[in-house]
Amino acid sequence: MKISTKGRYALRMLLDLAQNQGDGYVSLKDIAQRQDVSKKYLEQIVPLLNKSNMLRTNRGYQGGYRLSKAPEEYTVGEVLRITEGDLAPVACLQTGVVDCPRAEQCLTISVWEGLYKVVNRYLDSITLQDILNSGPGCGDDYCI
């Protein structure tokens, strides 16, 4: 499994919003500047996050984006599933149910199911607040 730029940037954007939530609505220009990412790329990520009700939007002067919930209510797993789709390590697990004509004889399916469970459990156990609490420069366990 490899997390794409879209997933990494979405997580960075949400963390930036969490860090700056006391400033009201935050512009994409400011996020892009602080995160050293393209504003155009962030503009492609925003609709995914809006559709999932992760953001509040305010148009016009002093417009921008805010988190719709507290940082401790967002998990890394949730963000990555929104941006990456399913986190299944193999195609036959993408629907959540083993969907393979060879499933009955497959000797490796339990390996992939185990990996899938571990990855999801781990990513769902980390919140934006956990990452913020781990401190600058990639703390103990988390680095995005």
C-alpha cells in the first residue's frame, strides 16, 4: 500500500487547519504557503473533504476553511479512505467482503485480511489531535 500525494496533502491540510483553528477561517493560499504545496492541488482536495462534511466553508472577504469538528474527532484512517478510497492491500478485499473466485482455495487470503485489519485499526486509532500532541518534527510515533 502506498499513500498518494492527495492523501498526504489532505492530512497536512487538515492538520494545518487544526493548528490554526483559533484564527477563524483559513484561506487555501495561507495553507499552501505554510505547507509548501500547490494551491491548485489543494483546490482539488477540498471537494472530497467538503463532500464528507470534514470542512466548513466561508466565501468572500475573510473567507476560507475550518474543520467542522474538533481535531480529536478526525482519524487518519477516515481521511485516507476519503482521499485514497479503500485501504485494502489486494483488490479482492476492496468491497469489504472477499470477492474472488479463488477465495475457497486461496492460501494467502488470511494474510491479506490480517494486514487489512491491522492497517485500518492502526490508522483509525490516530487522530489529528494525537499528531498535534506528538509535537513538531515528527514526534514519537507519527510523521506525515
